[in-house]
Amino acid sequence: MISNDTKRSILRWIHIIITIPILGYIYGPASEVQEYAGFVRFVCVPVIVLSGLWMYSGAFFAIAGVAALLGAYRLYGYGAAVLTTVALFIARKIWLVIRERYSIGKK
């Protein structure tokens, strides 16, 4: 099995490398940006969110976060996608607090 250090290093490099097209999207000429806007929105951003959430909170929340992000963006737009991601972070924090309280109560 792959060690946690190796997994984290791989995810970190994926996170860094996939950021390069986003920089081109932000700083590129407006006439050329529209050609790869879909690639940046629907491939690069979800991969960055997936790798970032995976490093931060694990695989379950990473996959749930990307699914919620893409679904909310596709159905309701950018604002809803950001709010969905914030709601996921709040739900994760609540889950961690409840889990910790439950483990303290069992001792």
C-alpha cells in the first residue's frame, strides 16, 4: 500500500500542476481565454478542489465536495457552488465535534 507521505506528495503535485491552466485563464488574452474556459471550469477546478479537499479532510469529503460543487455550479451557478462548499466545511466540522464528544463520553 502507498504511504501517507507519498500520497500527500502526489496530491500536492497534482494540485500545483493543474493550477497552471488556471493562471493562463486568468492572465491570458480575452480572445483566447474562451477557447478553453470549459476545460478550466469542468476539469481543472474540480481536480484542484478534489486534491485540496483530499489532503485536508480525506477521500470521502473530497468526492462529496467535488460532486456538490459541480452539481451546484451546473444547476444554480457560481454563488451556489461556493455556498455548497462552505456548507460542506461546516458539516465536516460538526461531524468532527460530534465524533469527539461521543468518543469522550465512551471513556
